[in-house]
Amino acid sequence: MNKSTQETQGVRTMKNPTLATLLNIIPGLGYIYVGRKRIFGLLILITVLLSIANAFDPVYADTPYIESGLIWELMYVATIILAIVAFMYDGYHDAVAHNNTLNEKPD
């Protein structure tokens, strides 16, 4: 029985914590990979994609750079970086917790 057949038949497989961490560089993908927080991961991914689409909105193209405020942009970037690091950390620990539930012996 191959891996994809096992997953479709409900057999849970071990997840690689490092891969979950790297996938969460794009917030939400690591959660979808591990499968424990799929809805949360999907909502985060949609939010990130909509934010990126909004950043390239032509309405903001005419706003002068100085007017927008450099400090606000730096705070925005710092917030995004901190959020990504938090998602990566949580994705790693979520994969480890998933694997620990698979390793538990039933009574």
C-alpha cells in the first residue's frame, strides 16, 4: 500500500517537523501539511494572499513614499517577520505533537 493510498484510507503517517517549519514560511502551508489545523491554515493562507494582493493595489501607487511613513512600513515588515517566525515555530511543534500521538501505544 503506497503512501497516498494510506492517507486516503485514514491511516495517519508521520510528518517531518522540519518540512512543516519550512512550509510555514508561507503562513498556513505547514498546518495544511500536518493536517491538525487545516481550516486555520487555510484561513491564514487566504489572509496572506489577500494582503499581498492588496499591497499591489493600484490605488496606493500614487501615494508618495514619504507621506506613507517609513516607520509604519518598518513596523509592518517587522510584524510580518515575527508572525512568520511564530508560525514556523508552531508548525514545528504541531508536527512533533502529531508524531507523538502516532507513537502512543493504545491501552
